[in-house]
Amino acid sequence: MTEPSPEFDWCWKPFDALSALDVYAMLAARNEVFVVEQNCVYGDVDGQDTDAWHLLVYRRSADAQPALAGYLRVLLPNPADGEEGIDIRIGRVLTTANFRGIGLGQAMLERTLGFIHEQWPGQSIRLHAQARLQRFYASFGFEPISDVHVEDDIPHIWMRRT
């Protein structure tokens, strides 16, 4: 397993276990990456966080508040969501600007796939990837299951791992 550095705390939490600071850090990071950096105005607070598992990766600091370095969420199957609801879904995958280029995204995906396999063995996994990251996700066994399409002015593709 890839480990970018030993100075990170890896925290898996259901929504009810998140502290107010966790929620603030999560929403602030998602806003910074998806709204500000990608210049994309969209409804990030979509009602799905309360039923998700959240991976928060904090950088430890002896002299300051830990910084959120990476984040993603895992949504459990929900047949009410139609075709995309039959799989576990990984979403809102991000690394914050100060922690890019150190292998954190790869380590997050490795840990996430291990977590999903331990909790829900044999369950297929789906994600809605930005098309530019298709090769990255393919390296983890994800295959395209849709054409590239534009959502919120950004090319995306649905991918699945069985």
C-alpha cells in the first residue's frame, strides 16, 4: 500500500460521528476544490452526506489545528437511485492544494477499496469521474460504463469496478 507520509491521520466516520470541525473542514475543502479552483457553481450539499461514510485525511501538527489534506465519501447502494444506486459509490474525491503530488490520492483510493472490500465484500463500486482522471481510476480496475458527458461544464464519465 502506498503511504505518502506517516504524519497523516486516516479517519473513517459515518456522518453522525463527524464533529462540527470535521463537517466544516469537509465542506470548506469541497468548496475550495470543486467550486473555487474548478470555477464550478453547483449544489455540493446534495442530501447524501448524512447516509455516507466519510474518509478525512488530516495532517498532524504539533503547533496548529490539523489540516485536512484529503477527503472522499462512500455512498451505500440505494435502489431508489435507479441504475446508479445498485453499486457502492465513491464520490467527492479530493486532495487539497498543499498536499498534491505526494501520492495521497492513490493512497486514499487504495484504503477506500480495502475498506469497501472489508465492509461489503463482493459489492461492485461505481464513481462519476472527471474524464481527465479516467486513466487514474482505470489503474484501480475501474472501467468506463458511459460515454464522456458534460456535467457542470466539466467532462465526466461513469466508471465501475466489479
